[in-house]
Amino acid sequence: MDKRHAARRDVVSLQEALTRALLILPDNHEIESCVIDISSQGLKVSILPSAVSLSIPRKNEIVAVIFKAIPLQLACKCIYSMYCQDGSMLIGFFVFDLDGQKKLLYLLDEIE
């Protein structure tokens, strides 16, 4: 059952500016990522196997997610991370800041 309260948009419907994000981890390690899907409340990103390191966000860690092309920086809580068969990783983030959610909603409304 899908309990989401906000519509998600997949990478096919996103503007190029919303498909790449830089993750800044609590230890200041930076990881480039590709956005898989996004809503006003969260996003799912993919990290290439070459970028997967020991420094990955753990559940409940706060990570800065930066969209350089917009520019937009959000504070997000990691809600899950999982390895894929090809060695890449999927990470889900929740945008817990209401101001950040409003900014994302505005951006997503612009692309419809």
C-alpha cells in the first residue's frame, strides 16, 4: 500500500537541473548522485558503484542535498540505503524542513 502524501515525479519528467545532486555527509564527505524520483517531501538518489564508499549516510543521519544548477540546498534525513546488484546504491531522503518542502513543491509545480 502506498502511504505517500505527495505525488512523486520520476527522472523522466524532471528538468535536467533536478537530476543531479551533491550529497554532503556529516563527516563533510561529498558524493555525486543522480535523482531517481522526487516529491516535495523527499527524494530517492542513486550513487554509482565507483562513488560508493565507506562514508555513506546511515538511517536517520542528516545530509545536505545540493542541487547546483538551481541552486538549492536542503537538509534531509536518510530514511534508507540499499545496495543494488550492480554495486550502485539507492538512498531515500526525507525533507523534514517545511521551508525546504515548500521550495521543492514550488520547483516541481513549475515543471508541470
